[in-house]
Amino acid sequence: MKIRFLSTLFFFITVLILSGCGDKTDLSTFPITNNGNINISDTLYIQQYPIWSGFNKPEAVFAGNDQLIYVADTKNNSIVQMDVAGGRYGTYYFDNSVFPKKITQDGNFDLLVICDSVTVLDTTSLVIRLKVAQGGGVLNQSMPAKRLLTSLRPTPNSNKFRRFTGISIYPDNSYIITRTGPDDPLNIDAGNAILKVKGIDSVTSLVVLNGFQTSGNSFYSIEHVSSILTIKNSSTDFIITRSTQDTLNLNKVIYFEYNFTNGTFDPMFTSANQDIVNLKFGSPDAVTFDLNSSIFVIDSYRNHLYKFSNTGKLLPESFGDSTKFSHPKGISFFNKVVYIADTGNDRIVRYKLSTDN
């Protein structure tokens, strides 16, 4: 008992010392057992300070290949470039009618941004390339910007109600885009689709990937897709999120692996024993991985961060409620830190594992 008391006392002293240096440690997040003792064996995420504020409904955050952090400051019509300490490097401003929603970066350090272009008559989605390296590495208005693709592009049909909802990069700098839209009555070109695109200054190739179900909630469904993320070092595989404001439907986070024998994209997680299959998400709007291939999902309806192992097991580091977040829509991971676009609170919040502090 004496040894346990001294261990607990030493833990508290250590925490108090560390809390005076660098980021503040939130003691209230440490779990307390029924006996009133700290359970120091638990691993959980501790919020880092200061909070990054000054945004207006940011919908995406992305840790770039250049080790900088990019924020889609949606209602400020801009992309903000920051270092990992929160210092602002540069900002690129779009027109007042253009609202950035998703970000990714290719191997040339170009940013590819999905934006909503809003007019009095209609809203369309755009994919815009920002050539960061050619702009000197700092976001500014003089850097080259290319409009690569709009949601009005026929494939082969078109529909003004189509929207782009997610984008991610493959190792060869081709990119993959998720699209939502109404069903095609002729069953030729459904609005719900996944597009694989090539081209730097213009689109040189666009292919609609086959084998998915454009409606329903099956393991192959791409209805209401809200984001997509390619798998590191894979030229084919990806994970998607499907966002609907309910907690009834399953299969809202689906990991697809390409079957080279059959030429199909097949879901990795299909067992009823896997938490990622059983969990009833609300509106999962973004997904990312850490270096251990753990899967992070941010749920804007539940105000929750879910973390799964690479086998689909829900991990105890998952957390969240309306006191932590307000409709968060973006997530990224870099150097042991999870970055979350806490959209409703107009901020970027950062969390780090307690074992990494």
C-alpha cells in the first residue's frame, strides 16, 4: 500500500512539474477509479494548448508532406498555412463566392482543394490546384492556381446537383475524388461515384471506378460519401466515410482493398465481430491514419473522435461529446499529434497521447 501511495504521489508531482513547461496538461481528463486512485495505465488523448483560433467554420485540416499544416478556413474563403507550433506562414484567398471544403497535397507539394462555388442560381464543386513550390513555398495570391475540374463535367452525363466531397492522392500523383448526386434514371452514370483522375495543369484522364453500389448501406455502398483517404504506399486502396445525420445505419466507414485477381474493390472489414462494422456512427466526415495504421474517424453528428486499430477494434483512446467539439468536420495526424477542425467552434484543436507527453 505504501509503495502504491508513493507511486501515485510521484505521478502527481511529475504532472505538476510538466504542466509548468510547454503545453498545459488537463488533469481533469485523467480517469479516476472507484477508490479515488489515478489509473496511470490508461492511455488517452490530452488537449494541447494554445488552441488555434481566428477561423470561420473551418471544415478541413491537413498535415502536408512539407511538414506544414493546412486549414480550409471555409467561411473566410481561404487556405491557411501554419507551422506545427501554430504560427501562420501564409494564406491564399479565393473569390468571395468560393468556399474551400477539403484539402490534400501531392508529391510535388501542390495543394488540391475541393471548393464550393456559390452563385445566385446554383452551387457547383471545383477542384483547384495551388502550386505551392512554384509560389516559393509560402501561400500567397501570386502563386499559380489552376481550376482542374468541376462537378458539372459529364462522365458521360452531367447533373447540376452533383458535388465533390472528398479527395486524396496516390503515390504516382494521380488523385481520387468522391462525388455525390442524384440517381441516373437510365442507370448509365450515377451521381454517386468515385473518380480517379490524372493530370497536373489539366485533366488528362478521368475514370469512374466500377463495382460499387450507389445507394443503400451495404459493404459496397458509396451513397452519401463524405470523404476519402488513400492508403499509404498503395496505388489502389482507400477508405471512405459515409455521412448521414442518424445513428441507425451501419457501414459508414469502409476500407476498400483492390483484388487484382477479380479486378474488384472489396471491403476489408466485414465481420460482425469487428467494432468498425458494428459501430453506428452519426456523420463521419473525415478519416486519417497514424504511423501504426490506426484509423481515426471524426463524427460531426456525435461530436466524437473514434480510434480503431488496424484490425477494426475500437480503442479506448476514443472520446468526445458536445463539451469537447461542435460539429467537427476535419482531422489529420502528424508527429504524434491529432489535429481536428472543430468547425462549429471556429478553431483547430490538437490532442496528443498521454504516453507521448
